[in-house]
Amino acid sequence: MECATVCKFCSPILLSPRSAVVGKRKQQLSNHTKFKFCYSKFKIQAIHSAQTHLSSEVAAEKSQSSTDFAIGELVWPSPSDEIPFWKKNFPSWGVNPEVPVDIKKDSDPMHIIHITAEMAPIAKVGGLGDVVTGLARACLSRGHTVDIMLPFYECIQKQQIKDLKLVTTYNSYHDGNWIQTNAYHGVVSGISVIFIEPSNQFFKGQNVYGGSYNELEAYLFFSRASLEWMQVTGAQPDIIHVHEWQTGALPLLYWDMYHSLSLKKPRLVLTIHNMEHYGECTQEQLSKSGLDGFIYATIEKAVDDRTIGHNPERLSLLKGGIVYSNAVVTVSPTYLKETLCTGWLASTLIRNRDKYFGIVNGIDAAMWNPATDIFLPAKFNAQNPEGKKLCKYYVQRGLGLASDGILDGNHVPDMTHKVPLVVCITRLVPQKGLHLISHAIKRVEELGAQMVILGKTSDGRVEREFEGLAKLHNQGPSIRILLMFSEELSHMLYAAADIVLVPSMFEPCGLAQMIGMRYGAVPVVRKTGGLADTVFDMDDQSNHEMANGFVFEGIDEGSLDSALDRAVAHYRQKPDEWNGNVQKVMELDNSWNNTAGKYIEVYNSVRVRL
């Protein structure tokens, strides 16, 4: 897929700044234009500032002067190069593994264990992995003890795990048998991780999801194996934090089995990241975990309300998790309101309203930091934004959206500033507003702007549709559609973007709009879920202090057109006001440190002291 949609127009290469690499390839790339660029010696200093409510990362950036950006040498990429510019050899992937130590510590630390199907960067499919890692790092920085328990997927790259070692071998029950299971310990992004590896076929395959095994039964096994490991090792965390349907059975197993054995202290918190996935399950499948699936087939417990009266009735692991957890969190206040009003789980959530909370996700301000980002050709921040112009032109050159003309010193062509660049980085699924994304391509062209779409899909029909759009547009001067996922390229695109587009039909929280703002991209979003909690319209005079983007409410093409038109007109006609807003959104504190404090409040509301 990548070759079919990318290589025809784009396979540029960027020289490493290391002199050895530059020397090795100087002859090969002698036809490229060399350019001085900024790379950062910027080092984050954790500075707690209760008065300004800035995270340590944001506060540190504000204290830096323009002299912190040194000069290096850049070779501009070209569509005629052999290797895509986002596939160069970067320094070690990821963030500084050291968790900030100068953030103010909470007065009553606790032990938290996350049980999850995903973790960034080693087992990331969507936003779930980012959330788990970001929240864990933030709680660590506040003085808490945090572990993550994760299936040891065969596809995990072990070199990304520090100090990996086998710590426990034990047996865990599944379908009438006790399965020998290994538990490994390692450190990822500064976080202690326990990897659960059963001796059967579970979690084998080249991807996190989609293996040849029964995924639902694998996650039922993982949920029980995680509790079994705690019992075997004597671990008694204050909080067991489970995520999504994959670990929805764990609260049932805890309260109806392990709490009556040796696990007395932990209390259960469930985060629902997307109510679209319910964990549909038969009674027989749940019984394979050692529970009696029949007793959960009631309205009050775990029956899937949609199947009542059917033969057979089915269960929902997500519903069971809601009922059996001590607290339930979803990922934005607006999404909480939406889920109480729509969907078949609304009645269950209403019955459990007193323990249901909405907390907006954060972003990892160390991983997503344009002042230190290892993937960017030029670094920048709100006080010194010049590097963003270089990032934009760099991406335009590499994707064939700008000519390969000779540059005059460090002068970026005026056309780069005149043509706004719209970026949409997303999974290509119906939730994300596919009809609006495909329409945006046409509208952006009509407006004389440029657009880059980065995303992939597992739906063959959607794939064919966007392959057709790529063939139609990728040779032209305005649009690039890249049907793939690349962590490196996503960082570069956020840094290059003037506008980040998020036209979702529903969006529990959304990270793209917050990451985009962190990199100086003004968001254009549909008013739903977490988008409504983080983006406020620039033309709403009643909310001028909060205004930071362009918002539309309808699901039709005309509503999107109105927001895009206003954004592009603002960019072209009010450049000073636009630049002021760019600085404003870059200084917003959407970091996990703020969000973690709200989670700590929820943890404290349910924890017990034995």
C-alpha cells in the first residue's frame, strides 16, 4: 500500500546532521540545495508553577530564549529521492525515559496498576496507548507508584524495552485448564511494565490485533492472569485501572472471585475510551474464565440489552465492567453527556451516574514537543516560531507540494506563507467523518490551499475509495493522500500544518486537535465530544478569551465548508491575528499533569486503607 500511494510522487531523503553520514552521502546528494536549519539544545526543566497553572514542560519552554536554537545543515528532500524523508535514521525513538522529578508531589501517594491492551510506543494502535502511557508518566511524576500490565504480544519490539527479564512463572486458568504463564518485567518510557505471556497461542501474530487466535477469549485470559499474578506475588495496589472492553471482565473476576481469596485492598477504576466497542460475549465464553456466565445474564449485571428476548442472549464485557467497577471515567465531559443521552448503554450509565466521571485526556508534553522533537528538521516554540516555517517548506518539498528551486540563504519562498496547509491525521473509519474528509479535498483545492491526509483503514471498501482519490490527486500541486501510518511523519505533518482538520461524527476526546495546537496548527473541528471541550470558535465574540479555532456543528458538507472557508480567509486576511492565535494555542496546557490531578481525585474517592 505504501508503495502504491506514496512512492510514485515522494521518496525523498534527509541527511543526518552527523558529519559521518553527511560525508558518506554528499556526493550522492550533491544536486540538493543545502540550507541552515535550527536544531535544539533545548532541555526540558521541570518547573512547577501553581500561579500560572503551566505544566513543567510548558513553563520551561516559556523561559527559553531564541538563543537555545543552534544552527545545523539541512538538505532539502525531493520527490525524486530513493528513500522517503520520514524514514531516515533518527536518534533513539521516544521520549526521555526519565520522569520529571521537580513536579510537586501529591501528599498521599498510592500504588496504581493499569491493565491494558495497548501502550505507546511498544503496542500502540490508537489513542488508548497514548493515554495509558501519558497518564502513567504523569502519576509517576507526582510521586505515585505505577505499573502497567500488558499482554506480551509477539509483535512487540523487545529492543524498545529496558532491562527486560523473566520474573515469575505461574499457572492461570482458562477453559478447564491451567495454562503455564510467564511474567516479564521491563521499563518503557520510564514506566515499570509487567508483560504477561501465556504458553498457548494467545497474542501471537504480527500485529497487536487481528491474530489467528480468538481475541475475546485471549483478553478474558489476560484479565484473569493479571489478577492471578497479583495473588501469586502478593501485590496489593490501591487502584487497579482497567481500560476498554478488553479488560472489562476483570472487575467481575475481582469482586466475584479474587476479592474473596487474597486481594482485599485494590479498588477498580474503568476508563471507557470509545463507547462504540462493547466486548460482546456469550455466556459460554465468559465461563471459560472460571466464572459462571449464566449468572451475569441480567439487566443489572452484564446482559447486552440489545439481545434481550433473543436466543441466545449475549453479554457485554464493557457493561459488566461499568457495573462492577468502583468508578467509571470517560474521556471528556461532553462525551459523558452524550453517552447518557444516546446508545443502548445509556440506561446502565444513568443507573451508575453517581460513579461516572468525564475527564479530558491530556497529551504527553515531552513526546509532543516541537522544541525538542527528534523527528523535526527544525525546532521551534511559541516564543521562537521561525522553525515552523522551515518544517512546512520541508514537508512541501518532500511531498512535491513545492518546487525544487534554488533557495536564497535561509529565505523560505513567499508562496509557502501564502498557501495554507491543511493536515488530517486519522484512522479512516466512519467515526472520523469519511464523507467530510473526502469532501475537504475538493474544497481545499477550490480555496487554493493544500492538504495532506495521513491514515489507514482495514475496510476494503474505504481503502479502495481513498486509493482512487490518491491516484486522482497525488500527482497534482495541492493534495497528498498517504494511506499508511508513520509516527515520524505524523510529527512532521503536525509541525508543518497551518490547520489541523478533525471532522469527526463523534469523538470521545480526540488527541489530534491538542497535538496540532501544541505544534502551532489551528484546529477546524466538528462540535462533538472532546472536540467541543477543547476547541472554541474564533468568531464567537461571547467567548473571546477561550477562542482558539474554527468549529462547525452539522454533519453536512456545507457546514464543513463554512468552517474551512472562515479558517482560510482568516489565515490570508488577518495574518497578525492568526499568528497571535498560533502563539496562543502553542501555550495552552493540555498536558497530562493537569489531567492526572483529576484522575488522582477519582482514585482517592474510591481507595481504601487496610
